[in-house]
Amino acid sequence: MEQSKIRALLDKYWKAETSVEEERALAEFFRQPEIPGDLEPVRGLFQWREEEAELRPGAGFDRRMLERIEGMESEGGGGERVRGEVMSVGMVVRGFSIRFAAAAAIILCLGIGLLIPMISPGPGQGGPGSAGGGVPVAEVAPAAAVKDTYTDPNKALAVVRRALLVASVRLNEGNHITQRNITRLHDSWQAVTGD
Amino acid sequence: MNLIKLRTWGLLLSLLLAGRTGFAQDDAIGKFFGKYVDDDRFTVVSISPKMFRLMSKIRWDSVSSDLKETVGKLQSLRILSTSATPMTFYKEALEKIDRKEYEELITVRSKQDNVHFMVKESGNTIHELLMISVGDDGFTLVSFVGDIDLDKLARLSADMGIKGMENLKDVKRK
């Protein structure tokens, strides 16, 4: 792939706008032994991704696992279960019913957990502070009841929009700083290698 | 048999309590808001899920699709800001944040201020974005709750062609 395209993709990568295919193309590029010196500092980032993907069990892993399983089985040979024993239908049903009971209990608890905040006057869930014709909504804030600041959705939208833009600007500032640091790293690399 | 029943009820009760605690909203940031919501030194903005639902019913002219989608997935917004002893409140907020719940996303340090971005996520979904900033002109804590897409969020300012710090100051004055 042309270097200009790679650089354009890298720019996208720093902005977190690359697709999976584009990241694969970048990884492919950085797998080459010869790449421009200024891109050398970035190689590590993509190599790391490759190395992580290539993690495999070492030699003899299967054998060691089988030996351990056999060892555990022979240790427990005198116990309740004998190797190769067929489970009775009753055991299967009992096992299932315990699991079903556990699952039902968890679902019940989660359901109750969800229902309790709904029943109590919550954020826009009814109650004396509910919105209706511009009446302020009671927001259940943790530890204290907080009223909705705006009764007009247009005004609320304007504030949300502004807050999101501020967050966006500051996030991008962080991204630019990261880019600057990488450039600095590259300059240091060049100073060391003389590329 | 009685012992088994007792154990079963004990287990159910603990699960029930766990379920209730899991949905409780008494997190550290919530308590922080609760503590200062009526404090005159603070400017507080709170937008509830109900208001977000009302917002979806108004006209969305001149709003970019990214912004529309981002707002559409938000459930609540809380802003707390003050110009009084900003560093004290900044330290208090940072101390109260449970680092097991909130993961540090990025920290921006500039001459004007420091900004921390923290996220609360489960799986690949960010459920809360917390922005805490402190500078000479004040302390601000912003909490966005909902389904947050950082890619879209980062694109918003680019879409609007906005750069710099001016907007943060505008929000603080609101």
C-alpha cells in the first residue's frame, strides 16, 4: 500500500475512526521489515496486537492437562463417582432443578431490584414532582432529591448539546496531545538512530 | 429439613439484598451531587431521563446526525460547577470516585486546567462518562449517563468546527 495511504490511515487511527479492515491493513504494513524511519516508533503498537493474537499453548500443554485430569480421577477413585459411571435420570433432573431454582431466584431478585426504584417516585416515573405541562420533574439523585433544572426541553437540549461539545473538544485535545507525544517520540528515535 | 429451608431463605434474602444494592444509585458521584446540590457556591444543572424523553419529541432542525444519536442514547446529565476553592472540591471528587467502578480514560493537563475523563463500562458499552476539570477559574464535574459512543462524541466538535477552550467557559457561566 502506498505510504500516503498508510499515513492517512494512521491519522484516522489516531482519531479512532479506522474500521477493522483498515486496522488490518495497517498491521499488514507494519509487518514488513522495511518501513520509513519516521513510522518505526509506531511499529511496536501494531506488533503488540499481532503478538497478542498469536498466543498459543506451549508444547506438551495437552499432555500435561491430560496427566493432571487422570491424576485427579485416580485420586478420587475411591469416592462417590467412578470413572465412566452413567448418571441416572434422577441425578440429571435434580441437577437441573437446582440450577433452575438458582436461576429463578436470581431473576426474581433482579426483578425486585428493578421494580423498587420504579414503584418509588423516581426520575420522571410519576409522583408529586412528575413533569406534566412544564412542572419540574423530581430527579432521584442519589442521597438527595434533585429537581430538573429546565422545564423547557429546548433549553435542556441546548445545554446538553453544549456539554457534549465541551466534552468532545476536551477529548480531542487529549487525542492531539497523544499525537504530539508520538511525534516527539519519533523525533527522539530519529536522533538515536540517525534516520 | 428445617436447616435446608433456613438456608434457602437465607440465600434468597442475601440475593434480594444484593439485587437491591446492585440497582442502588447511591454511588460516590451521586452522593457528591447530593451533598452540594443546595450549596449556594455551586451552579447545578440536572437533566433527568424524563426530560431526555421530552427532548426526543421536539423539532431537531439543524442538528447533526451524530449529535442526534448521541443525545438520543443519553439518559441523564448532571453538571456541578463552582469557582470557590476549586482545588478542594476537585480533590474531594477524585477521592470519592471508586476506581473499581470508574476507569480513567484520558487526562488532559494544560496551562489553563486539568481535565479527567473517566468511564463506567460493562462489556464494550460505556454507561457513564465523567468529566472532572479544575483550573484557576473553577471546578466542574459533568456526568453523562446512557449508552455513550466515544467515537461519535469525538466527532461532534469536528462536525461543528469548534476548537479551543471558549465553550467550556460558556458552560460554566450558564
